[in-house]
Amino acid sequence: MELQVIGTGSKGNAYILRNEDEAILIECGVNISKIKRALDFDYSKVVGCIVTHEHNDHARSINDLLKLGVNIYATEGTYQAYSVNTAYRHRAFIIKPKRVFSIGNFKIIPFDVKHDAQEPVGFLINHKETGKVLFMTDTIYCKYKFEGLKTVIIEANYSDEIINRRMGPDSEKFFLRNRILKSHMSLENCIGFLRANDLSTVDKIILIHLSDSNSHEKLFKQKVQESTGKLVEVANNGLTFNISQYEGATANQF
């Protein structure tokens, strides 16, 4: 199983989790043309697209995917805030936090997160080839703890030191700074969350949604690696990560 990064960051977020038989889209916040190219214009193996919330950098291409015949899975609050084309509304499925649903061979539990959106969620994804994969973005913190994780895909948007230096009280971007502090996960909170969880079964941590101006890729990778003792990667557009379980492993069940 591989994770392909179509886009990550404020300009647009979209990822593909796939093997030879099936693929699931996580977010669709980029132009549909980029998604089409990433899929090699073959949508036959796409079992669906899960969306965390309605903001454009995560949900931009919902209607385009529906038109292509791809089912969308999002919360009722997300659909209330995003205008779904009524002609394709039958492909827009409502999911509820803490209720398991299946798409192909993927089992997924949405969970509520803290963001300035209608009903934002993160996802705990399970597949026999990956074990438990945690996907969490656009949240200040997470109140939940998870066990038996194999891969953690998590936002580390900014660091307190960098954003305070660049967007202090005298900065014209101070208002934007306050919005970021109330809607995105800092490096410090990311590390705090990881340290609060049992990472004994984790193979890899992938950092996503780094700010273009308030982060430092090498520094973030180093700090998370030092704090967790785990292999840490940083997502960038176009990268692909292998997140398969070792051969012969059995998937952890929900």
C-alpha cells in the first residue's frame, strides 16, 4: 500500500491511499485536473473520497469527483457548508463521528476535531495491508488517544517560535496569526499529542500541511524524530510513501 501526496498545505490538500486493486482519496482540495493526472485518468479502482471539512483547500473538487462517479464521504455539517450539486447528491454520503463505515476493504472511524469549520473530523483508517493509519489535519489539538497505530499522518502547521517572530503584535499579519493559532496544530501540540499516545507499534510518522512561511521542514522532522524515536517523513507535493505492514502481519482491528 502506498500514500501518494497530490497536494499538502494551504494551497490544497489531497492524498491517495492505494494498492494494485483499490484506491481511496483522502481530501480533494486541489484542482480536479491534478487528481485526474495522479490517478492516470483511471477512476475504476477509486472506491471513494473521504473529506475532513468544507474549506476549499480540502474540498475544492467534491462536485467534480461526484460528476466522475466517485462517492464522497463527509459529515452532515460539511455538506451544509459546501454546496453539493443536486444532480449528484445521491453519491454524497453522510458519515458520523465515532461510527465505523467501510469503503471497499477500508474500514474508517471519523472522530471530531477542533477547527473553525461546521463539523470537522479526522480519520482512523484500517486495511489489512496497512493496519491502523491515523489521519489528522486542521485541528488545534486532539482529545483522543489511539492504540495499535502503524502509521500516523499528522499536521504540524507552524511553530510557536516562528509564528511569534514573524507575526507578532506589530505585524500587519497579526490577525492572520490569531486565526492560525485557533485553527491549526502547532509543532509543539503535534509533539505533545504523539508523546501522549502509545507509539510502540508505529512504523512511520508523516508530517503534513506545513505552513509555507511559519514552519521549517528539516527542524520539524528533527524535533519530532527526537521526541518520538520514530521514522519521520515530511509530505511534499508529488511524494509517495510506502505504508504497507511487514509481510505476514495481521491488521489491528478496531
